[in-house]
Amino acid sequence: MDPKRFQRIYPLIAMVNVLILLSMKVNGYPVPKTFLSNAEAKGAVCLDGSPPVYHFSPGFGSGANNWLVHMEGGGWCSTPEECIDRRSNFRGSSRLMKDLSFSGILANKPKTNPDFYNWNKVKVRYCDGSSFTGDVETVDPEKKVYYRGARIWLAIMEELLAKGMKNAQNAMLSGCSAGGLASILHCDKFRDLLPASANVKCFSDAGYFIQAKDVSGADRIGDFFSSVVATHGSAKNLPSSCTSKFSPNQCFFPQYVVQQMRTPLFILNSAYDEWQVRNVLVPSASKAKGWTDCKVDISKCDSNQISTLQGFRSEFLSVLPTGSSFGKFIISCHAHCQSGTQATWLTDKSPSIGNTKIAKAVGDWFYGRRVVEDIDCPYPCNSSCSKVIEE
């Protein structure tokens, strides 16, 4: 695995995050940081040793005993060198994090978030680079990198339980991208922390990363995730229901984990996920010619490239779980993360499958109003995808 390949995508991730934050500032409401004061004593710290952070907006009215915990995304670091680089930004240090605004699934108005607006809402900031799975006790005295993502997750959950989540009637663990993966990896653990009487479910937004070969035939994403697991000591914190049947490296991929999950899961994903097209199907290391424009904007793909993308879609669909406990909204927009911004979550111009927008599908599924198995037609059939871009 070429670590420089993933270092090169950090500027792109940063750009996406800036756009998300700008959108949230326009449409959302500010929520200050909360530093986990007792975390350092537990060794539950960010890559640089700083305490973890979450943002909390209290529930009200009929939602006072309902909890939505949303985990931030932002890629991974797979080697000590990558993790050292990550310490120098807010993906590895809480000292560099700023306050943010809540929007989309975290919005607090019935018009913009009808099913979850008055819940207790939490955003867990991401500063460990392992989708909250790492736990290495020893710290290199020279490198001084802390691999403690699993401790961060548990410490924050314990604080939220003390804040009232232990009395939850309804609860949902969600996340975007690397946070969406974390919502799958920690789903059953989250269920086990809450009252048996509670209605508990999980929601992954753009976190269903698949183990697929790139256009050159190499399994680079498999190699990369294997390196993440090894560097962070993640194996012992991956779902045992998966690692009892598959290797820990496989159990960083949702397609192996979901087969054994006990807790209902909703999967929101693009079949042409923007990040996966750029970094799983056509990574820079594959040296695929002619893909530079196409993998960034699939409207610029030629017929052969579209055929390759349709093959990736078919592979993606083939490894989705089946069964009544799973909800699905698999859209054909070239997108990545659609629940945290109002533009894609719920507006007049939000993307939809048929007449159903994302917020409606997630709410219908959570409250059991209907079985949600919404699979979009192949690109470029969905005209609603372009509306939010034009917006």
C-alpha cells in the first residue's frame, strides 16, 4: 500500500468538510464543544493526546428521552507516519477543533427534520483515525501517537448515559463516512448499553465501504484497511460476531459485519459513492489513464467508463444485506454523505428516489411506518441528483 496515495486525498476531504461546515452554518444552529474532562485519566485521547470532544443539543418535549448520536467522519490513518501528519489538524487533535452548527438529521425544527428534531442530539468528533476502533496501550516516546479510538467511543457513551441516555426510549447511532462505518462496527455494542425496552437502531450514511478491486485488479482498499487495523490494534474491538467467522481485516468491511448483526440497520449510500469511486475503484496508485475527470465528475465519463461504474454498482448491490431488519436508500447521485446537510437531507430540491426524500425514508424505517427498500435506477436516470448541485 502506498501511504502517499491516501495522504493526497486529505486535501479533498478537507475541502468537502469545509463545504459541509459552510452549509451547516447557513442552515443550522450553533452547538458548542464539550471536552470530555475525565477522558485523559482513562487514556481515551486523540492521536496527539488531547481529550476527545462532542457537541450536545438537549432534547425537548416528546423527544426528551430520545437520543441521536452521530459520529463524525474523515478518513483514516494507516501508518504511524500518516497518523503523525493527522495530529497537525482537527482530525487528530481536539485543540484544533472549532465549534460547529447542527443541520440535516441534527436540525431542531419540525419542518427541516420532522422525525428527530426534538431528540437529544450528539455529534461525536473524530480524532483517532480508526473509526473509533483503536486501542494500543504502549505509546512510542519519540512518535507520541495515541491509538485510542475505542476508548474514546466508550468514554463518550458512558458520559452520555450519565446525562440521561440510560433512560432512552428511542435511540439511534448514526454517522457519516468513517463515522458511518463506525455506526456499523459499534452498533450492537450501542444496543447493549441501552435499556432492553428501548427502541434502538443504527444508521450508516456513506459508510458501507466494499472490498472491491480497483480498475487495475488490485485490492488496494483491502490492503489499506488491513494496515489501519494493524496500526491501531483494532482487531480486539471489531464485532466478535464477525471476527469469530472472518479475519479482523475483513471485519473492517461492512459486508462481512452485517451478516451477524443483531440490531436493525439503515444504509444510506450512493451506488456511485464519490469517495469510493475515487479511492476504491480508481485510486491514484492504480495509474489508470483517462480517469482524472471522470472519477471526480461522472458526467464526464465515456461509455467504457460508465460501463465500469455500472459494474461497480452491481458489485455494491450484491453485497448489501437482506432481511427485514435492514432499511436501504441506495441512490444514484455521485455523492458522499447526505444526512448532515439540509440541502440533501430535506428541502424542496433534495435528491429523492421516486417521490421519497432521504429524511422521509429514514423516519419511515425507524418508526416502522413501512419497509424501506429503496434502490435507485442506474445512473443517469435520477434527475433529482442535479437539483441540489444547482442549488
